[in-house]
Amino acid sequence: MTSYNSRAVDSALAELIAPLGGIDGFVGSAAEVVLKPNFLSPATPDRATCTHPEILRGVARLVRSSTGASRVIATDSPGVGTAKRCAKKLGLGENEPFAVENIDDGVEVSGDQAEKFHHLMLSQVLRDAQVLINLPKAKTHAQMVITAAVKNTFGAVIGYEKAQWHFRTGRDPLAFARLIVQIHELVKPKLNILDAVIGMEGNGPGSGTPRPAGFLAASTNAYALDAVLCQIWGIHPQNVFTLAVAQELGLLPPLQQIEIVGAPIETFKPHPPWELARPMPLRNMGTPNWMIPLLDRVMSLRPQIQKEKCNTCGQCAKSCAAQAITMPDASSKTGDDKVPLIDTKTKCISCFCCQEVCPEGAITVRAGLAARLFGLGRTRN
Ligand code: SF4
Ligand code: SF4
């Protein structure tokens, strides 16, 4: 599949959902269905930052063709802006087969999870949806390696709290992945449909390069769906932190037990390989979990600002919960003084929230000298 032509999308979606029992089996008698796209930040469809608007329309049309669901809403809590601003930038208007709603209020997680995630606020609409359909975009991610079905549900965390949770989980990407997996289990979409018609490679998830990946994929199991995307992109699932955690917790089925229906995955393998945003974590070499933070320290991944691209908007400093970024003095005139300064030695925790929100793509991931010298984890997989 190479385009977002609405007819092609409709027939691809119908074909995709048929082996899962058809849309009626998911919608049932629910009066309302909630769609959770990837609305990272307001960006036009050609940037491949957000789920393509035609996928939202196609899924909404499919849902409305079922016997139930008189109301379909799409919502997310973007890192920058609101769901409505993202929708507008994507070209979604008033007369869509669904309504777009902003997420303003959260509900504190209670029950078994309360102790572990003290004060974790999740969107009530997403957490309590009778039928939640997850609509992720296939992209690279500076910290988690990829963002697809599992990571997309982190959007249930209220916007301004996302960076705080990055900060609380600290430098260890596995700790952050555990949080993401717990959140995914709390919101638990009934169905996941991945938009990989045009994906993003390179400096994802916000400023990478759009690249045709050529497919849509669906599953009731987000972990299995992400693992298949990894197989296509040639990434060992152990190198994706969320999948490593899912495997630990028994949530990811063994790869040989994942039934793949449709064209063989070899059909979609990218040539040249999909370019990543960060060096590969090298977990598939049997590295024990306790060594991961150590290895990450050796790799010493840090944000780096490309001076020539920075417009000193200040978004990066606002997004940094570690307060590691100092904006330049308004009187600064030349050179390094003109761009924000990152305290990578004492404050930065390498969460890459700044890289995610930078509207100019001016922040990239830089590996430390040791990693570069020994060629650890090349960025092309
Ligand atoms: S967000 Fe990007 S463009 Fe804005 S100040 Fe930071 S580095 Fe510069
Ligand atoms: S500077 Fe960027 S990567 Fe470092 S802690 Fe702040 S937001 Fe995270």
C-alpha cells in the first residue's frame, strides 16, 4: 500500500480487520468508540509525525458501518499543543465521521497500581473507554528505539505530566519502559491498527524523515504488533525496551507463535535498512538487565543542538523536567551563545523530551566518544 487514497484505505482496513473477526466484534453494542491516534504535535500529514488523517477517517467510517457506535471520538494528549490543534494542522475539519476532543482532566490511578505510580494521572476518556482503538504511527524514537502500538498509549498521561514521568524514572530506559507497559495495561486498547503506509526514520519521533513503509497492520495484542514491526525493520525485539519489559512480564508471545496473516513480512523489508534515531542498545547479545544502564552510560547518549537549525523558540527548555537547558541571554549575538546550553554533565538524564518537541528538528542524539570509537550500536540497523 503506497498511498492514503480514501478508497484504498477503506478496502485495506476492511481486509485487515476481517481475519480478526470484523469490526462488529470490537464495537459490539457500545454507544461510543474512542480512537487514540498519535498526535505528537501539530504537524502537516506530509511530515509523518502524526497518524495520517485518512486512517482516522477510514477507521471512523468502518466503526460507523457496524451495528453499534453512534458516536466516534478521537482524542490524545500531545506533548505540544492540543488534540484539536493537531487535528486542524492535519487538515481535519468540521464534517468528519468523528469528533475531536481535547484532554483536559486526568483521573488518578487507583487500585493495585496506586502504590507503584503515586499520583499518576491518566486521561479518564482513554482509561474508561468502553471501546478504545489505538491508531499508532510507525516511527523511530530517540529513547525507546521505536514508537508504535505500545508507546502510543503513553499519550494517556496528561500532556504536562509526561516530562515529569520521564524525570521520575531517571536515566534508566528500562524503568521508563516499565511505566509505559503498565500504562498500556491500564488503558488496554481493544484493537491496534498501525499506520505504516508512510513511517518515519532517522531523528524520530518528531523530526525524522518520512519514508514509505508500505503497509497497515492490526492486532489485538500491541506487543505482538510491535514485534512484527521490529521483524520488518530488522530490529531484535530485545533492543526495544518496551518489548524487553513485555517479554519479562509474559505479555509478549514467543515470535514463532505470532500468526501473521497477509503478505509475507519479507515483502516489506526496507532496503536500505530503516535508519534509527539512536545507536542500537545491544540487548540482544544476552546483556543482563543490570548492565543496561551501565552500557547506556558507556554509550553516553546525549542531546546535541544543531546551531544552524535552532530558532531559539525555547520549547526544549520548557519540556525539560530536569531543568538542564538554559536559554541564551537576549543580548547574545554570536556563535554558541545564541543557542540553548544543555548541562549534559550534571543535569541531563537523556530522556530526549527536548528532541521530541523541537519544532525545527535542531536536536539530535549524539553517542559518547567510546561508543563512536568502538562503533557500538550503529544507527542504521
Ligand atoms: S526547541 Fe529547538 S529550535 Fe527551539 S530553542 Fe530548542 S533547540 Fe532551538
Ligand atoms: S536536556 Fe533534553 S534529554 Fe536532557 S534531561 Fe532535558 S529534556 Fe531530557
